[in-house]
Amino acid sequence: MSETLPVVPFGGTDMSITRVGFGAFAIGGSGWAFGWGAQDDDASIRAILRSVELGVNWIDTAPVYGLGHAEEITAQAMKALPEADRPYIFTKAGLRWDDDNPMVPARRVGDPASIRWEVDQSLRRLEVERIDLYQMHWPGEDETTVEDYWPVFANLIDTGKVRAIGLSNHGVPALDACEAIRHVNSLQPPFNMLRRGAAADVLPWCAEHGTGSIVYSPMASGILTGSYTKEKAAALADDDWRSRSDAFQGETLERNLALVERLRPIAVAHDTTVGAVAVAWTLTFPGVTGAIVGARSPDQVDGWIPAATLALSDQELATVRTALMDLKAGDGPLEPVV
């Protein structure tokens, strides 16, 4: 790596991670239910490599992103790096899709046999012998419980297929149940200025239990990057899931864009982007270890990488709180719950 970023301990594991990680959701491309539209694979690889060049030491992906494609692109990017410079690879299990009907949303499956099959598929696509962090993507909807699938994750550590285990999109009751079986190394909840609910429950839980939290969508799927306008939102392609999201339409879009303008002076003061400010804000909350930040090009990485070291002052945090209150933007706590 040509540059380095500070790292912090991660959830009781032997890993220390940078405060921002590369998110591979958008590089899955189109052709599935929650695709982000057409994506150039070469641009994806260059974006990953740019993040590593700037010091990012982990990538978060999942089988469902592009129905296997994001994992394969991640593997391609790794081949361009000396082994010693390769970042940690985090991926997930629990979403099964139908190859014959790719536009049908994937099913949430917690069946132990399915998870054992999925981990082998991810190992193959990623071309690794061990996955650094393996996460249950969503609670199962197939009548399975965490007591059914969490022991399988624990066993994957014992058999050497994964290094650490975590949950994504699970609440406090599930965290309690899993912690009683095997330590939950990490949690991945949604968290940003517009979706702040995690600050009320799961983030304090993580802080109390020594569980690392890597929050996703810190720029609210792009609306908080500072680059969106009404025209750009209206021009989103039909195969980009955001074209169907309330956040990119009507009064909600107008409110979100107004928030961006309230954030812009903070970005100017730090000679950075609104997106970097939005990401840095999530990192001020106790319990947040790192933020997963997506990119579809190297330039997008350059836009948010300053968040890894950006320190927002108390006055700037107060400015954000006031803006959120004035605009009645989003929901959830405006500051850490103590």
C-alpha cells in the first residue's frame, strides 16, 4: 500500500481495520432485483485498487451483489496485488436467489445445510482458502432461528473456513441469543444521518459487548454525497433500484438535498466533500468501528477517503443536529444514546 490509514481493533478478533472499508454492493452491476444499473468491471477493479492504494484494508461484499459477480470482481482485483498488500475480505450468507428468475428478490434462508453450501461457493468465487469475516446477511425467513444457524457459523471458525463471524441486519434479541452461543465479532447495521435507528439499540449493544460494528450506507445510497440534483435523481436508470426509492423522489428528495446544502459549509471548512462529512459523522458514534463506503470508480473513492481521518468538531456536530431537526430529516437519535 502506498499510503496508510489509522486502524482500530475489530470486535475481539486478531484484525485491526481502517475506519472506512470498500463496499462492493454497487459493483455487482445490473440484472438482479437490487442492482445499481450497468457497471464497468474494469472501473470496479480500479476503484478497489484505488481504495487499497490509499490505505483501506478491508472489503465488504456478499454473494447476492450481482448474484455472485461482486465476489468474482473482488477476486480479480486481489490478483493485481501482492499477497502481503491484500485487504481483508468480508462476505455473507443467507440470501438464496433463483438463477432462472434473477429479478425476483433473493430468499432469506437460515438452513444450516444451505449456509455450509454457501460458504464453499463464496470461497470458490473469492479464490481464497479462508474468509476473514463471514456474516449472516438477514434473519432467516424459512422458520429457522439464530439458534439454528449461529452454531454453524461458529463451526466454520473451528474448521478454518472463516476467521471471524458476524451478523447483519439483526436486532438486540438476536444479538443476545447469538452471544450466548459464540461471541458476535461484528454487526453490520444500516446507519446514516437519515436512518439513525441503530444508535438507539444495536450500536450501544456493540459498545457494551466488545462487538465491532461496520455500518452500511453511511452516505444514504449516494444521496448524501453532495453530487445529486433533482435532475440526476430523475435520470436514474430503470435498472437502478434507487429509481424506486422514496429518498430519491418528491418531497423527501427535496428535504435530503436541503440537508446536503446545510452540510456543504462543513465540507468547505475541511476542504473535503459532503460525502466525507456524512461518513465521518457516523464514525463519531460509540460502537461504530468502521463504515462501509461504496464506489464505482476511483474518483468516487477519492471523494470519501478523507472520512477515515476527518475529525468533526463539537460545533460542527451541533450544526448537523440543528439541520436534521430544522428539516425534520430522517429518523432516530440525533446524537449518541448514553
